[in-house]
Amino acid sequence: MKQIFIILMLINLAACWVYPNRQAPVMKGLLKGKINGMAIMAPPNPFKENPMPIIESIGVNYVSIQPFAFFNKDQPTIEYGGYLWWGEKKEGLIQSIQLAKKENLAVLLKPQLWAYNQWIGDLEFDNEADWLLFEKNYRNYILPMAKLADSMKVELFAVGTEVKLSAIQRPEFWRGLIQDIRTIYSGKLVYASNWDAYSSVSFWDALDYVGIDAYFPLIKKKRPNVTELKRAWEPTIDSMEAFYNTWQRPILFTEFGYMSLEGCAYKAWLLEKKQAEAKLSEQAQANALQALLEVFGQKSWWAGGFQWKWYADISSVLKKSEIERDYTPQGKKALKVLKELYGNREEASQ
């Protein structure tokens, strides 16, 4: 037994030494049967080319589409329409869904709230009247989205995204909203919780999936290898499995992803603010994606997830220097990792 233990220790040490700064061999085809999702960013103008064939050829079988609305805490109002990009407006949503279905891609419609000066997760009100007005406005935004999703046979609908304090403090509102959505929408439902709040949400039993935007901080090291990253995931996996056993709902990563920068596997929200100072590293991004997908891909309670993010017309949105640092895997080492894990049928254009 002692000899076996020593051999296993040596194998583990060898793995850490052999792949210090590059990708370990990928578990090819591991994610067949999972939700292999890609979040498509709405283009500012109508599609020049259909992006769905390229996405499908990677091995992606699901896309998420995010219609953003703007919220103003001081009113409190929610504005959808007006000066939105074309891809976020109703006509853009309809065409995006149609193009996805033409390529046999399932769809997650994932409405989100955004403001210039505040994260929706921090939204909170001092009095009941403001809470009730916000909730009324939110219903007026989300219910038409659910009707659209049902009319186009969208497979999965998000009732909310990262509305952290509201979801924790106002669960009865969310239960009532979910019940109303079910009367007009026949597909599956998910709520997309921020990574640090999913365990505080109390209405998972009303939904079909536990949704998590999975930006968990893992390790401070600038370029951790795959083995180190997998080890860093272990406490989260243990707590998540216990959570699944309690709620009996499959866990879906409604977002996951890493910037192609050193330090991308730590606190992404801080790295975003100082990304101009960080060093480029496609390998750090590729390693982080590989580790996440391989550790969770082997868990039966993990339904899959949606890579953040893919641009339908990237040159019209980002400069070359911005693309190099962004979450997108387009044209990067991370794309090869996704293809191998998803089991793509053909090499995709980049």
C-alpha cells in the first residue's frame, strides 16, 4: 500500500511539473450530452453574416441571447427599447432565435438589467413603495419577454439575472412572478444567480435549474496550470454537490468565462477594472476554461453552461487591442479547448 501511495504522489507531482504553463491533454468529447452553451452578444446592426454555423461547428448546442434593459434606482424605472442595439430589440431577438433554430441550436433567452453607475445585484430600496414600483416595472419588462420566448418555442428562459438583494430579500415576489411566467411560457425556467449568492436564494424549488453566473475566484497565481486550477475548485465542488443534494435541481452555469489575461482565474470583476495594466495570456484563459469544464463535466448533477461570450460582428464592437483582452475565445487558444471538450464535428472558422 505504501508503494502505491508513493506512486500516486509521484504521478500527481509529475502532472504539476510537466504542464506548468501550458495546457494539459484535454479530455476530448467529455461534454457530449451536456449543455454546451455560448452567450451571443447582440450586434449593434443587423447581421452581416449568420454567426450560428460557426458557433454550431465548435460543438456548441445551445446559445444564450441577452436583451438588456436600463434601470434607474432613483425613479425606479426600467427602460427597454429606444437606443438599444439592434440585436437587443424585438426584431433582433426574433431573427437571432430564428437563425439559431435553423442550425438546430437550442436557445436560452436571458433578459438582464444594466445601469451606468450601479450593478443590479446591489439594488435595494429603503421603503416598501419603491420596492413595489420596481417589481411592477420588472414584471412589465419580463412578462412580454416570456411571451416572446413561448411564441418562438425557446427551450429555456431566465426569470432574472444577478438581481442579488432582491432575490434574497423578496423571495415571495419571485415565487409569484415565476408562477405567472409558467402560465404563459411552457419551457424550462432558471434564475441566474451571482456566484456568491446562489446558496442564499430560497425559491430554487420553483425552477427547473439552479443557475449560477460562475465567476468564482480560484487562485491568485498569474498563470496557474490546469492541475492547480482543478485543485482550487475542490471546495466549491463539494459545497455545490451538497447544495444539489438538498434542492434536487441540476446546476447550470448561466455564465462562465475568463479574460485572456494573467490572473484571470482570480477576481474577474477587479481584473476588468485594471485590464489595461495586465499582461496578455491566452494560455491562462485556456487553462482556466479547461479546468472548469473538466472538473464539472464529470459531475452528473452539473447540466452544463454558457461560455461568456461571442461577438456576432466583433470588428464593429471591439478594437483589436480590446479583443485580445476580452472574455471571447474567438481566434484564441481557448477555442481549441472548447472544440475538443465539446466534440465538434468540424473545424470552425475563426
